[in-house]
Amino acid sequence: MADHETAWGDHPRTTVRLRPGERVTLCRCFQSKNFPFCDGSHRKVAGRGPVTVVVLQEEPSESRGVI
């Protein structure tokens, strides 16, 4: 699973380290008991769904060289 660390302060800052082929769903409602990962708590908070991040195994050929 992805490694992560969160620095709490006025604005929480989380760093998540993913490996090639890994996929995580991140919490954006700040209600997850498994923060920074989504546990479905957003269903109780209107307008605050999660974001899913996928790390590709390799770059698709059409995006190589594009920043």
C-alpha cells in the first residue's frame, strides 16, 4: 500500500508515495477515519467526493516528452 505522511496545521499537507501500477482513492471531505485514504464517509458530506489516483506502469507513447 502507498506510504503517506500528513503534517497537520492550519492547512493539512499530505504526501503520498505511490509505486508503478498502484491506485488509491484519496479523501477530500476530511471525515475519513483512514485519512488520507477514502473510507466512504463523504457520502454524509454533500459535494465532497474522493479523488482516485492511478500510477501507470509506463508512460503512454502519446504523452512522452510532454510536460
